[in-house]
Amino acid sequence: MLTSKQIAFLKALSHHKNPIVTIGAKGLTDSVIKEINLALTAHELIKIQVQGADREVRAKLMHDICAETNAESVNLIGKLLVIFRPSDKKIIELPK
């Protein structure tokens, strides 16, 4: 579980990142989950672009993605989801 200080730190890091994965009309498919897992392993902190969908649908997508990938929700800004999952590589050093 991330602390508020860690979430603020990750939000700041995510500002300059571009979305790595896009969720289209087909929604959260197995191949999308696979791409998200690969991106999290490589980068730890990623942005996901959601096409269409209202706020409630995006919030549910965020919850479902985090549950499927064991990631932590960092931020939901408009149609962008920001998630974090530490890897063995320790790419991002979180504040205590």
C-alpha cells in the first residue's frame, strides 16, 4: 500500500510520461492485460489511455487493472490512468 507521500512522488514522476497502453472499444482484453504487465515490468510507473468511456467506467477499469496486475492506483486524470508496480529491478526508489 502506497503512502500519500509516495503517491505524490509518483504523480510528479508521471507528469512527463506518455501513455504506453491504450484501451480501445474492446475494453480490457487478455492481450491488453498482458501488455500492461509487460510495461509495468519494464517501467514500474505507466500511463494508460482509455478511449471513450465515462468516469465511472474509467474508475472501474482502474480497479480491474490493479486487481489483475497487482499494481497500485496512483492517479486518474481524465482519460489517463496512472499505475505503479515495483519490479525486481528497483527502477524507481520510493520515499519512505
